Amino acid sequence: MTAPPRPRAVAPADEAVRAVVGRARRTTWRYAALGIAVPAVLLLGWQAAGMAGLVDTLLFPPPSRIAVRCVELAASGDLGADTAATLGRLVPGYVIGAAAGALAGFVMGVSRTAGAALGPLFSALYSVPKIAVLPLLLLLFGLNDTPKILAVAITVFFVLQINTASAVRQIDPRLLESARSYGASGLRLLRFVLLPGALPGVLTGLRTASGLGVVVVVAVEFVASESGLGHLIWNAWTLFQPDRMYVGLVAVAMLGSLFSAAVTLAGRRAMPWRSR
Amino acid sequence: MTVPPPMVSAQDIGKFFLAADGRAVQALDGVSLTVREGEFVCVVGPSGCGKSTLLRILGGLVEPTTGTVARRPGQPPVPPAAFVFQDFAVLPWLTVRSNAAFGLRMAGVRRRAAERAADAWLLRMDLADFADGYPDQLSGGMRQRLALARAFATGSPVLLMDEPLGSLDPQTRRLMQEQLLALWQEERKTVVLVTHSLDEALLLGDRVLVMSARPGRVIEELAVPFARPRDPGIQDGPEFGRLRARIWDRLRDQLSVSAR
Ligand SMILES: Nc1ncnc2c1ncn2[C@@H]1O[C@H](COP(=O)(O)OP(=O)(O)OP(=O)(O)O)[C@@H](O)[C@H]1O
Ligand SMILES: [Mg+2]
């Protein structure tokens, strides 16, 4: 019996596909490795400079010492408690602010009346640095978590409101016309056109707000808190414990990047049509 | 023989737009047009003469400044008219299947039933393999066919098509013209088709309207004498060439007007 000819004809194509996929994967890995290698080299340089006595290790403790301190703080539970305290303010503030901001922005984008009524007011308020209202919030709510959560929420609110309103207004009018021509109106227009059409802008807002939220929660903890990563950093300064301060800085950096990575990932999930 | 009833008729349509600089731009001037059931009317004219505007007015998307439009009302869930837009305007965030089902969903048809009807049209338009993908993953020609599937799937008796084949390469375009011809012969929809291609207008249409440069008026109306069902081969005959030359003669003056 002779071998069927088909597999042979298919094999080169299979190989070509595999080669393309392999190349794409190698490229991805190469870039990922590069992204890790650069910080690693910088850290090693820092370490070497510290050991060679080129920098003042009191102010710039070498990474190895920071790592040791980090493990100590983690083991004692202090680091975990501070991280939990910060998250306990950041996450509720972010969620409340984002939900309210997206809703307000959506209404202002859809309704010209609402946009005209609230637009100028909101853009005036937007330019007020939100951290400046913290004393007022403290006055109103006292020294507990509420003013801190609200400070985050207010910051996030404005970012979401502005991004969402402009996202709704920027939906391609040709798409709106085509949807209307097929009878889309009211709730159906909302669900099939306005919400998905505004989603990219909402997600841009969410990403921006995730960074700003971390900034605000840390700043608030500097001045008005007995716990949290912001307090950890500030307290390390007042007690002159540079290595503890660096632990706090690293923890904030990690928290911030994990937070925005989570938002980005959720965004990709929510917009499967943007796969390319 | 009885004359079929009018599906869309426009009387003395005029349309002004407010341009960005605040001046009024007249897009249409005294256009009257009656399209009867099962008729295929093609509209040709220089760019910017108001063809898309006329189509929008016929479909009720835009109100005319002067004149009146009468449409035979649809029977829900079937809409009175379905559009195929110049730039397709399929929704990028819906899957190909959901886009094809869009008209029916908006008319209140349940998802299952709408998608079944959509799938049948995707199959006819050769898009069944892409039903779960998104429009971004389609080529221009495929997106065009998706826009056609979306219009046909509504079951609307009236199709208003704005250069539906405009962005296709010449070979694909010719193929799609033949498919459209076959499709129309099976479905017998009432169609108004805007096109820049005289061949397309003569191959597909029962009537060809020639419009003037802006403000658009109907300057010539030509009944296409070829019997139905038509064979695409008529394009190579002498009669076809004569008609094309006649339309081109009228159109040429207008093109030079609008170029000035
Ligand atoms: N919404 C609008 N606002 C202002 N002017 C408009 C509007 N829509 C169309 N016009 C103007 O009306 C005129 C006719 O436009 P229309 O799109 O109907 O032309 P057309 O014949 O379809 O052109 P083309 O062949 O290039 O598609 C143009 O001068 C255009 O600038
Ligand atoms: Mg047009």
C-alpha cells in the first residue's frame, strides 16, 4: 500500500505556520526579558555602587539590605497590615468614584441638557487639586477612614466623568445613524451602541484613575493616618529609617502597577472586539 | 396589467444644510421620485450632488426642508426600509452574527430567532465561517457583504443602498453585481441604489435617474429596456453600450459643472 499523498502536501504549510508562531512567541519573550533585564541591571549597578562605596549607603541602602528589611517587615506582619489598610481605602474609594463618575459622565454625554448644566461646573472643579479638599473632609468627617476614601473617590470621579462624557460624544455619528436607521432607540440603543461605544474611553479613564488613586491615597496617609503604606513611608522619614522607607516605596510601586495591570486586564476582557 | 403600488414616493424635495461657516448649502432642489413595489431604481450623479442625502430622506433618517415623502409603513417587526450605507457602518463591538441580526433585534425579535435568520443570510453571503468573529477581522469586501446581510435579514421590502459596492476592487465588484442581480431576482425587493458605476446602474436597474451637480435635481430618467431575468452578459451587447453613452453624455456636463 502506498502512503496517502495529502499529509505530505500539508506538512510544509504546517511547518510554516509553526515557524511563524514560534517567531512571534520568541519576539514576545525577548521583549519581556528586556523589560526585566533593564531594571535588574540598574539594581545590580546600585548594589555594586553601594558596596564599592560610591554612594552613601545610609541614604541609598543597597537593594540587598532593602530586601532583607522587606522580609523582616513582611514576617512581622507590619507590611501586610499597612498594605491592607491602604487597600481598604483605595479600593472602596476607587469603586465608588468610578461608578459615580462613569454614571455622571454617561448622562452628561447622552443628554445635551445635562452636559450644558453640569459641564462648566465640573470642569472648574476638576482643576482644583483634590488633595486640597482633604482638610475640609477631615473637618466634616473626623479622623477616620471616611475622608480618605472620599478623597480617593473624588479624584477618581472627575477622571471618569470627563473621560466617559467625551467617549460618549465621540461615538462615530455614522454608527449612531446606522443603528438608528435599524430602529435602535432607548434602552436598546444604550445597550447595543452607547455603552459598548463608550467603553474604550471609560477604560482609559479607569487606567488613569488607578494611578491617580494610588497617588492620592498615599498622600492622604502621609498627613492624616496612623496606618497604611503612606504612613509607613512618612513615619520612616520622621524616624530616619531609610531602608524602611524604601520598603514602603517598593510596596507602593508594586501596588500601583498591579492595580493598573488588573484594570487593563479587565478592560481587555470587556472588549473582546479589540483583540487585534 | 396592474401597476404595482408605490412603496416610497417623494414630492418636490428640497434640502438645505447649515455649513460650518454658517452659510446655507442647498443639497437638493425639487426632486420628485416614485418607487413602485418590486422596482429597482438606480441613481447616478456627480460627487456631492446630494445622492446620499436623497436616500436618507427617502428612508426617513433626515427630514427634507421642503416637499413631502410618503412611505408604505412596515408591519412590525419588519421595518419599512433597510439601509446599506456608503461606509458599511457595521458595529465594531458586535460579532458578525450579531451585526447581521442587528435589525431584527432592534425590531424586538428574540435573540434566538434573530440569529437564526442572520445565520441563513451569512451563509448566503459566504460569511458563515466568520459568524463568531468581529468586523475588524473582515476584509472590506466581506464587511460590505455583512452590511448587505444585515439589510436583507430584516426582511424589509425596501432596500436603500448607498454605493454598496463602491469600495470593492473591479473583479470582486463585478462578481458582487452579478450576485446582487441574482439575489434581487430571487427576492424581488424594492430597491433604490446609488452608484457611481453606469454599468452597475444599467445591469441592475429598471430605471436610472441622472442627477445634476449640486443642488441635485433629476435631469434625466431612463427606463432600462432589458428583460428580466437578466443575464450579466448583456453588458457586452451594443444596446448596453448605447445606453451607457447616453447617460455618460448627460453626466459629463454635470461633472464639469461640479469640477468648476
Ligand atoms: N449633515 C450635513 N451637514 C452639512 N452639509 C451636509 C450634510 N450632509 C451633506 N451635506 C452636504 O450636502 C451635499 C450633498 O451631500 P451628499 O452626501 O448627499 O452627496 P453625495 O451625492 O452622496 O456625494 P458622494 O457621491 O460623494 O457620496 C454636500 O455638499 C455635503 O457637503
Ligand atoms: Mg454619498
